[in-house]
Amino acid sequence: MKPYIALMKLRVVELLLVTTVPSLFLAADGLPPWDVAIATLVGGTLAAGAANAFNMVIESDIDQLMGRTSKRPIVNDQVSEEKALAFAFAISILSLAIFWVFTNPLATALTVSAIAFYVFAYTLLLKRRTPQNIVWGGIAGCIPVLIGWAAVSNTLAAPAWWFFLLIFFWTPPHFWALAVKYKEDYARAGVPMLPVVAPMATVVWQMWMHASFMVITSYLLLFSLSAPLWSYLVFTLVNLFFLASLTRMRGEASKVEKAAIRVFHDSITYLSLMSLALLVLALL
């Protein structure tokens, strides 16, 4: 089973679950029903894993050209494309069945849209055609917040959309930081990630622009939740933490590239701390 588990890219899925959990608790205004919560997390893991498996099948040609992806199971002939495709369809169906039985049609439809958007909009349409691929393709990674909210409440209230936008603006600086480190890989594979096709100064400016909107959106999220003062103070500290990390990306190109991987890891810490703060807010 190890190669099939590798197809799901569970380390990436972890981040989606990190944002789904507070959404469940916020929608419930406290503890969500345990059966709905478990079904959402299990179904969400399978759905995201399916999308990643579809992605590996479609991109097997460029995965073998990139050092970062050259050990993936299809590239190493551990799993054939046909078996990987069958696996992706199977866990997609299982995921949707879980959502349909244990949550509601809205959460199920959102799960379908997340898989479809990642596979068709990002992987097939955007990734190899535009340097803005991760900006719009990143929407797929924002949808789990909506899924969690809908699974509990069967609605999509304003806080769910603000949380969605926070992740939307967080995604480009997070991914571009990684793309800076692996830009030669992307260039070799012919993928026009922004750090491949634009000067580093443009990349850094774009990261700052998205991070600025992310910060603004974080406060609008708190406002929509009628959050207490302490939560604004916590969010301010976490926002400053990430903005301080971004300041490292200046100076010579070699220095910027070295700092980029630190920014990538700090962006994961940022999203984790934000999600933890929202979880505590929901419980209190």
C-alpha cells in the first residue's frame, strides 16, 4: 500500500485538515457533532488524496524531469498510471459517499468542486500555461474551509468566506517561496511558475502584495465573528511573525533563495497558528 499512500501526498493534505478543523468548530459555535467531524476529516483526506493522485497521473511526464518529484511512485514504476487512476477514482467515490451519508448535499457538492477544480482548472488548464497558476489554482486548497463549515451548518456564512479568502491570499507567498528554491526544476519541466519567468524583485513584490491582503482579510474574519479583543492581539502577533519572515527575502539573489525555504516553513507555521487561534476562539 505504500506507493498508493504516496500518491495521496498526505503531508500536503495535513495542511488542508489544519484549516478544516477550526471551520468545523466555528460553524458549530463550539464542539461539532463527532460523527460529522470525523466524516468530514476522513472524507476530506480521501478527496484531497484523490485529487493529488489524479495530479500525479497527469503530470508523470514532468515529474520525471524534476529532482523534487523524481521519486514519486509512477515515475519509479511502483504503480502504473492505470492503477493510479483507478485508485484515484475509487477513493473519490468513497469520499463522496462518506460526505453524502454523514453530512449533507452542500458539503458533498463542494467536495466535488474541490477535486474538479484541482484536476481540471489547476493541473490541466493553468499550471503549464500561466505564471498566475498557483494564484487561481490555489482556490482548490481554500475550499476545505467551506466544506467544513457546510458539513456542520448546511450553509455558507460570511466567516467561512473570509476564512476562504485568508487562505486564498496566503497560498501564493507560501508556494512561491518553495518555487524560488526549485525554480530550476520548474524551468527544466517547462512550468512557468512566477520565479521562473519573472525577476526576483517582482516575485518578492507579489508575495508582499498577497501577504498584505492576507493580513487585512484576517481582521475582517475576526470582525465577522464578533471576536473579542484578545483574538485581534493574537492575530497581530502572528501576522507580524509572517511579515518579519518575508523581510528576509531581500538583497542578493543567492540570499533571497536561501531565505525562501525559511519563508515557506514559516508560512506553514503561520497558518497553523491562525487555525489554532480560531479553534480556541470557537471553544471559548
